[in-house]
Amino acid sequence: MLVITRREGEEVVIGDPSNPIGVVRIANIKGDRVRVAFDFPREISVHRREVADQIVSEGQHENAVVAKIAGGNVAKA
């Protein structure tokens, strides 16, 4: 596991720097809360750990679990 320190507005590039898979940016830090922005292609799923665990434990397709958590208000890609 790689652990790094970043300040607000700084980024981490995932993959080849000349053609990255995606970018993770520290969008905002307020107190003990950090907003993280993920810039990845739509075909790559990015989930919070609790959502990913629920997808695996329920053996459901990820869209079904995400829709259930969001109360059915999930934007279609």
C-alpha cells in the first residue's frame, strides 16, 4: 500500500503519466473532512468501501446496489 501526503488542490496520477488511467485530486479540506475528486473513464467503477462491500456481499450487479443506496435516484451514464 502506498501512503502519501497531499494538500488541497494537489493530485495523484494513476498509471502512465503520459496517458494516465485516472487522476485523484484533493478537492477540499474542512476540519476532519476531505473531499476527494476522481477523474476516471466511465467504464472504471469507483466506489466508497461500504458500497463496494455491499456489492460483493449481496452478489448483485453494482447498479442495483447503488440505486438501492441512493433511493433509486441514480443518473444513468
